[in-house]
Amino acid sequence: LFQCRSLTRLPPLPLTLQTLSLSRCFALTNLPELPDGLRVLELYRCESLIALPRIPSSLQVVDLSGCKAIQKMPDMPKQPALSVRGLPSHLKVWNERGRHAYSHPE
């Protein structure tokens, strides 16, 4: 989805979904549960997104470029193939501490 500026939430996602790519969905504040087979999660400039749901172990790429409002991160699977890109600077500690659930102090 591209430039769905007034989209605030998504419906439940198909269980067979492998790639979720959202760009410039400025009003989106949260995501529904992610399907277990999801491989790619690209969130570009979803500037109101404050938290991510549980991350499936199938995920290979997470891109959070421009998602500056994210304050809460879930535990992420410990797999060497998982690439996390565009992590906001205030969440670097989450990445450095083994990707365990984290809430940024406000």
C-alpha cells in the first residue's frame, strides 16, 4: 500500500501473505497480527506507528525506515538471517540487547 494517508488500521491479514509493504501510511498507528509465513515486512515512513505486533519466526527482513514514533518492540526470533533495517536511533538499545521486548522510556 502506498500513500494511504488516512488509513489508521489494517484488517486481519491473509494467512498466506509473505510480503507486507506499507509506504507513507501516515495515520497508521498499529498493525494486526502478522501471519506465521510472513517473510518481508517493509514499513516506510509510517510515521504514527507506535508498536509492532509479535514477529513470526519466518521473517527475514524488517525495514522500519522513517517510522520515528515506534516506542515498543516485541521479542524477535534469534535467527542469523533476520535483517533489521532503518531502526530508529532511540531503539538501538533493543537491537544491542538481543532483540528482546523493549519499551522506550518517554
